[in-house]
Amino acid sequence: MFKHVDYYAGDPILSLVETFKQDERPNKVNLGIGVYYTDEGKLPLLDCVKTVEDEIAAAHTPRAYLPMEGLAGYRKACQNLLFGENSEAVAAGRVATIQTLGGSGALKVGADFLRKYFPKAKVYVSDPTWGNHIGIFEGAGFEVCAYPYYSKNHGGVRFEKMTEFLKGLPEHDIVLLHPCCHNPTGVDLSPAQWDEVLDIIKNRKLIAFMDIAYQGLGDGLEQDAYAIRRAEEIGLSFFVSNSFSKNLSLYGERVGGLSAVCPDKEQAELVYGQLKFTVRRIYSSPPSHGGNVVDKVMNTPELYKQWTQEVESMRQRIALMRTQLVAVLNEKVPGRDFSYFTKQRGMFSFTGLNPEQVDRLRNEFAVYLVKSGRMCVAGLNSKNIDYIANAFAEVLR
Ligand code: KET
């Protein structure tokens, strides 16, 4: 019956987690998947989350279905975080937001919606991008192509090539953008560059799809939303997918959101209806536990404040690891410029290591990176940083 089924070789990021688990070497370090670990190398459960979960457990609430669109307080919280408390678009009812199954679920619902209403569009992702961007949009039936982004030569953005390319795209093609903490490179656009890119998107009538999975871990919660706020300000209609997996450390709860900024309230209502319909036809409604946790943390002033502090300390720890890594590498591998590690933002860094060097790190040192040379900086800590820098120095020699 199933002989014709294609073999699935596994996902390059997720498979690495499994291989890592089976590795018995005591000094092993997982710098593969985009997960934040504490300085003790542990996956944190945030204090604000603990407080809410204690309350939820004590209340022994029955588990009703959530509505297709998720919890109202949750959706409001997504809007506040992304567009700011004083957003004109939100106040005007022009933003349709739903709670989704993580950032991935948001991408999928958005992709299915766009495929239905813009069937002729092509999707453009940055070269390179998170692998599953391609998977999710191809899975929705789109042809996915790439726009120039990262330069291997200078480690920055090929900005002229990028803007030239975008200027050549036809109306209503879809451009996937990372508002902050670009995955996998860690190389972001500056605010001035965003202004230019968003103007092109507006003039060419392209559809921006902004995927923000690391808000708060780049330059701060507000700063990281620059591109989104600017897009609203210049009157774009666009999509935003967001994730609480990383900034609330709620990976397994599948907590994300999808927002569509529309030209007016009437269109937002139409889009909102179709987003709900899309959800109904895929998984019906989002999960309630994670939804309730996010809702309570975001809508209780003391907990919200505590959360912003907890995100800020994660952000600062990542930044500190970047500085320390550069300091150790400068000492161990003199004459090479490692400053790119501190220029990059967020959880990831493109190390510049080639696939053979990545293999050597794993085989000889039990240090796991994604084949592309992407490293999750949030896996570094004060105890393993010397070991890792040494291992890097060895394979770079
Ligand atoms: N967008 C981006 C840019 C992203 O890096 C991830 C996850 C997601 C969306 C998905 O978020 P979630 O809320 O978990 O559905 N990236 C990490 C994990 C993964 O590959 O699934 C990673 O790149 O390691």
C-alpha cells in the first residue's frame, strides 16, 4: 500500500537535537536549534510563567475549546507588542489578529490564506533564510524563490542587490522579511535600510510578510519592532507572524500569533473571517494552556513588567556571550577579525565555519552547529565558552 511513499531524511535542525541527545560525551554542547539556555545550560521556566501556572493549577479549570481565533486578551497582547500601545491601525480596527500554533502555525495559516486569494503570487525569502520558511510556503502550494540578502564576502547585507531585486518584482508578489534577529545570519537591516526597503514594497505594491520569532532578543522589545511599526506608519497592508516560543520560553506550548494589517476595518473583518475559516479547516482551534499563560502574563501589569525584565536579561546574556566569544577568539586566533560576532543580533550567528569544520566540531569536540555554520549563541555560557572557543580555534587552524 505505501511502497511509493517518499523517504523523509528528517529536518536538518530538528534531527540534530536527536543526534545530540544520543551523544554520551559529557562535554557536549548543543548550539544547533534556536533555543535559549541559561548560564547553567538549562532551558528556563520564566518566573512570570511559574506564577501564572501555579494560579492556573490551583483553579482546576475545565478545558473548554478556545474559539478558532484564540483568546481575546492574547490577541490584544500580540497587537500591543507588535504595533505598540498607541497604534493607529489597531485603534481603527484595521488589524486582524489570531492566536496560532507557534510562529510556524502563523506562517502556515497566513500562507494558506494568501495562496487562496493571491494564487498567482510568488514568494520571495532572503538568501539564506530559516529552512522551514521555504517548506511552509511550498507546502501551501507557492513557488518560493530567494532575494539577495547576506554577503559571504563582507558578512553584511548585500543591500544594493537586495533593493534592486525587490524593485523588479511584480505587484502582489510576497516578500518574507525578518524584522529582527535574522535567522540564520544574525545580520539585520538598519532602520534607514528598513525605510528604504519598505518604501520599495509600498511603491511596487508587494505583500510584506514579516516573521518575528525573536522579539526582545535583539536590541529590545520596542526596538525590535521597528520595521513593523514603520510599515504601519507608511500605510502598508501586510502580514506579521509572531512567536512566544523563545521570548517566553514556551516552546512546546505552541504559542504564536498572526496579524494582518488591512487598509480599513471592513477589509480587516473579511480577512479575520477567512483566517478563522483557515484555522477551522486545519486544526479548528489553538491550545488553551499556553494561550492562558500568555494572556495572564501579558495582561497582568506586575507579571508583564517581570516578563520584560526576564526577556531583557536573556537578551543581555546573549550579548555578553558574543563579547566574550570574540575576546577569547581574538586571543586564541590572532590576526583574524571576529568582530562580526558582536555586530550580529539575536540568537544566531553565522560563524563562517564550513561544513567540514562543522563536522569536525561535532566529531572531535561534541559541539553541535547547523551544517550552514549557524550557531545558536544562547547555548554558550560562562562554563563552556572557553571550551567552545578552543574548539573553534582548533578547526580554524
Ligand atoms: N520563524 C523563525 C524565523 C524561526 O526561527 C522559528 C524557529 C520559527 C518561526 C518557528 O517558531 P515556533 O513558534 O517554534 O513555531 N526556529 C528554530 C526552531 C525550529 O527550527 O523549529 C530554529 O531555527 O532553530
